[in-house]
Amino acid sequence: TCCLPWNEDFSLDEAAFIREIEFLVRNGTTNLYIFGTAGEGYAVSDTQFREISKLFTEKMRSLGAEPMIGVISLSLNTIIERIEYSRDLGVDEVQISLPAWGACTGTEIRRFFAETCGRFPDVQFLHYNVARSKRQLTPDEYGELSALYPNLVASKSGNDSAMHLYDLFTKAPDMRHFLTEFAFGSAGMAGYDAGLLISFTTINWNKAKEFYSACVAGNQRLIAHFFKELSGIRDGLSQAMNPGSHIDGAYDKLFCKFDDISFPLRLLPPYSGSENDVFEEFRLFLQENYPDWISGQ
């Protein structure tokens, strides 16, 4: 994901945003998207959505990379309008999530996908199976929906249950399933062909690539080694954060700061971001306990 850097008046810091995109394409991955949960897609206005989408798309294309745009809204009509705008920009990869005001019923889920995947057959859709939507799709439902809509090409989630992964890859085998680090490692151990939805391993892209390669190769010894390190790093991150729950971007913007020390941590109101002293505490924790993760960038 590309996080959004905000100035003190909550306008976009375009220079920092451009630096982030350039760094990720050069050092990390060309598969970038905006407006997921960490990218504050739930919080931007229609004007911000349009202006930032245009800037992101133009910059990605100038770097020879293909953009994906995320669409999050309580309103299906707004979701449809934002998909239409993305298509007007020439974007054909869109990330969607179920509306979150109330948990969708089975009938409502089918209507949602008919109005997105069915309405836009020329767009490739990734569905974010996020708990915040109050209703997560099952592997059986992915199998049913991907059979109806071949342009439902991918999912992303963090569920690392062995049974869930088995069902996901056997019941919806034509989709690409993107998993966060621990689920991705478990999939690698089981021999499943997954995609990595990279999160906190972005603090060091060289180490992240080693982890990715180990998982793709199914190297169980090396995956287990990384799991031990990543568990410790996750605990250190939790200790550095202030008590209480935090919206996703409060964590992800800390990770951006390892690539660009000037990257601002603020989130769009009413949500609170992290503070610079939290970043410094986490950085010192890594320096003392996992120095390889903050060197050799």
C-alpha cells in the first residue's frame, strides 16, 4: 500500500507522496495501490479521491508500473461512481470491500458483487476480506463468486488458520490470494501458491525479499526462523504503541518512516496517528534486538 502523507492543514504532501512511490517502485515492488485501510480510503472526500487517484496513476505510469485504486465506502452508489472514475483514468485494477455500516446478508453480498464485478466486466477486482466490514467471505463464497465473475481475480486477508488456508486454495483455486506475513509463511510451508500482502516487513526491503523467497521456496527451516524474528518484532511494535486500539494507518506510516525519515505520521481526523517518539522507541527496540532489520537498506 501507499500511505498518504498529510501536511499540518491535512492537504496532501505531494513531494513526500511522490518520493514514496518512487522509492517503492525502485526498491520494493511495482504492484502498488492506494486507498486501502492503511491508505485511509475510508476517510478521503470525493475531491481528494479524484485528485490523489489522478496523481498516483500518472506517477505510476511514468515509472512503467500499473496502478491499483482501492474503493471503500458505506454507499454502493459511491463505490460505483469511484470505480467509474478509476476507469476514466484508464485504471483496470480495483480493490473493493463490503460496505461496513451493517453486516451484509448472503443476498446483499451477491447484489454487491453483481453491481461491481458484474457491472464492470473489463475491470479486474481484488476483494479485501477485512473484519471491519463486519462480514467476511468464506472460501465457499469465493468459489461461487469467482465462478460467476471471472474478473474477481484476487482476495487479500490475514487469516493464517491451516484449515482456512486449505479451504481457500482448494475451493477458490482460480483466484490469487494475497496474505499478510504470517499467513503467507504458513501458505509457503503448505506449498500453496499465494501472494504476499506485505506489511511490517517493509521496514527493511532486503530482509522482506529474503522472507518472500524463503516462503516461495517452501523453505520450512528458514520460514520458522523468520517467524521467530517477526513475532519478536511484532511484540516490540505493540509495546511501542500507546495503549488502546489504533486504525491501520497509525502502524503503516511508522513503517514508511523507515524509508523516509521525514514522512509525516498524522491521519485524517478524527483518527489519531502515531507520534515521533513512538517511532523512535520502535527504532531503538530494533537496533537493540534485531539490528539486521534496520541496516543494509
